[in-house]
Amino acid sequence: MSIKTKFAALALTALAVTGTIASTTSQAEARPYGWGWGVGAGLVGAAVVGSAIAASDSYTYNGGYRRCAWVRQYDAFGNFIGRVRSCY
């Protein structure tokens, strides 16, 4: 699952949760609630997005360095074309 797919799923889930919370609220009251819920929701959202980015395996690191190697390239008929550097 790519990071774009994970991010899209997270955004859709956040939208669904927000809609559910908004639809189940009671009558509006004229009193300030403060920053507590907003800050808490922001921290939870940042933790979820941060863990999704950290879990993505777009690069493989070996001791802190990317592993790069020369890979042979062939055309559609199996003829050797040359080598290119590929980091995986």
C-alpha cells in the first residue's frame, strides 16, 4: 500500500469521523470550550500521519545508507542494452 493510498484512507476516515461527530452534537450553547479538544485531535492526527509516513518502505536503508547497485537493462527482445544504477 503506497503512502498516497494510506493518506487518502486516513483523510476519508477523518472526514467520516468528523461528520459523525458533527451530526451527533446537541444544541448549540453560548459558552467557550477552550483549546483542549482541538489540540488533542491535532496531536492524534499528527501521530497517525507520522506513523504512516514512518511505516512506508519507499527506501531500504542499510546502516543509514541507501543500497545502490548496477542493474542490467534488456530490450523487449532480450538483447542487452546496458547497465543503469538502481537504488532500492
